[in-house]
Amino acid sequence: MSAYLQTGQITCHDSTGRIIDCIGSGQDGEYRSGVPWPSPRFEVLDGAVLDRLTGLNWTKDANVAEFPLTWQKASSTLPR
């Protein structure tokens, strides 16, 4: 099994962009090598979303720490 993802290219093109037959082109559309993308890619969990492609977990709440400072308040506390 290969360690890279499929590009998703299913057609092949010449140097002007016209669709050509993939056989013998050497383009991704001919070989379609690689690992297919997971479907569905994202899995919604209790407090997070799992990206099944990268294995990363993302919180659904962008303010998990509930930090109370507004942008204006935070920037006014910077040393001058």
C-alpha cells in the first residue's frame, strides 16, 4: 500500500488543457495511485471534530478556555 493520497485526477490533459486518453500519458489520471481519501472525511464527536484524513482533532468550540478578554482589552495591556 502506498503512503500518499490519491490526487483525485480522473482525466488526463495535453499541454493546452484539452482532455486526452490517459493510457500511456503517465499522468495521475492513468494510474490513480495512492490511498483513497476517507469518506466521510470528518467525524463529529462530542466536543470535537475528527479529521479522518490527517488524524487531527479539532474542538467544536473555538473558545474552549473561555478567555474573558476582548481584543481591545488584550491589546491595551501590551507594554508600550
